[in-house]
Amino acid sequence: MPATRVRPHVARVLERTRAMVFVFDSVICDLFAGMDTSAITDDIRSRLPPPSPSTLLAGAAFLMATNPLWMVAYAHEVSAAHGDEAEDILRAAETAAVTTAVPAPGVRQVLLACQAGGRSVAVVGSRYSATIESYLDRHELRQLVGPVVGYRHHRPSSRPMGAALVRRARKALAMNPAECTVVGASVQAMMIAADIGTQAIGVAGLRESRKHMAGINGSVVVSSLPHLADALATVPISEGITSPM
């Protein structure tokens, strides 16, 4: 069988990649696919006192919010007890979603290709770490992944943003930024990689188009995870790459 033809700019990224940081949401799976997340938000909202009528902007945001993470953060601002209750609701929803969410096509293939090529793997996501761990275990993927970095809680004062999560993953992998590649499905993931000095590969069609992700500080885009797996199997790590930190 002839070797897979890998586009030169993709090959250049893979040659320099000793570790890959996969974004859990969309790349590994869409956790809440087919679920109405506004129902989670509504459940949290129903247990909270409404904002004071004098705070019009906060009141409008409170009534219109559909993102559970926003509502959890707001609950923490109301009180520690309300925040903990909101966390319990979101955690239960994520736990339930683990049983129904289906891995994106090619996930196992790409993780196996990383393993075969000697590339370390971490997974990061804006979910509870326990949710990500549980998902990987349920689909027998955990043995193919190293560090898992998510949230322990969603308190606004201590919740790490996306870039901080990726930095934690990179440090856990003990790799220099230039040796790591973030694999995401959004412009935000490409921008985070640029911000922290890692390479980036966007996977088209999972969330955003190729044209939106390509070229952000040198990011490259592949058409699917199976195509990325084929490229990983074809392109070895360059011998000239620096050693881990």
C-alpha cells in the first residue's frame, strides 16, 4: 500500500511534535450532543434569588443566560452554598451525558497513531476532570492518554481559562512549548496555542471550517481525525527536535 501523502506544512508541524494536547470538547466528543443545555441552566436559575431590580444589566443576563457555566459562576457570586448546589447540578448533568455522548469518528485511530509514533498525549477541556476521566474510561481510551486537565470546580476566582489548562497539560507532559501541538476544532483553540507558543492543528468540520482556523500564527488544518491519524503514521518525529524539559 502506498504511503499516505501528507501536505508539506502539515508534515513540518508533525515532525516537530513530540506531544499532542487534544481539546476534549468536539475533538474527542461533543458531550452534550442532542441535549438541551438550557435546561441545566434553567434548573440552576430556579434555585437562585433574582438580581436586584436596580442592576438592570445583571438582571437581563440572569434571565437570558443559556450557558450553564455562566450560571454556575453567577451562583458562586450569590453565595458559597448556592455555588456548591449549582456545581452539583452541572456535575450530575455531565455524568449523565458521559453515558450517551459518542466519540468523534477517528478518535481511537488518532490516539493509537500517537502511541505508535512515540508521541505523548494529554487531553484538556472545560469540563470537570472527573467527567473527562470517566468518558475516556467508558470508551476504553484512558490507556492511550497521559495527563487529563479539566476543572475541579467553577469558582470565578480560581477557575483557569483555556490557555491555563493547556499550560498545565504541557507542564504535566514535561515538554517545551515548541515540541507540543494543540489539536482543536475552533478558532479559540488555535489562538490559545499561539498565545502560549505551541503549534496547532485544527480539525475541520467538527465545529468550524478550514478557512476560519487556518493560518492563525502558523496553524494548519486537516480534514478529519482519520486523516490526522494517517499523517501521524506517515511522519516520524524529527531527530533534530530538542529534548523534553
